[in-house]
Amino acid sequence: MKYVLLLVPCVLSLCTPFYNIIEPRLGGFPFFYWSLLLLVPVSALFILAAYKGEAR
């Protein structure tokens, strides 16, 4: 189960056709850029959840 948590952010970042769009914009940035920037803390949360699952 913990390895699936690590796989989710990797798969999300590789699914480029789903988020390779310009609209909606957030602060002037196209969706492509701010979605990848948002994926960084989301990935950290998934890594934290995998770590906590390993510690038990």
C-alpha cells in the first residue's frame, strides 16, 4: 500500500495530456505551470503518508 502512495504523484506528473492546457489561469500562470507547482507539496504529502505507514 505504501508503494502505491509513492506511485500516485509520479503517475500524475507523467499524464501530461490531461493538464497540458492554458486555461484556467491562476495569477497569470497557465494551468500547466501552476498544476505542476501544486503537485510538489501534494507529492510531499504522499511521501509523508508513505513514511508514516512504514513507521507503523
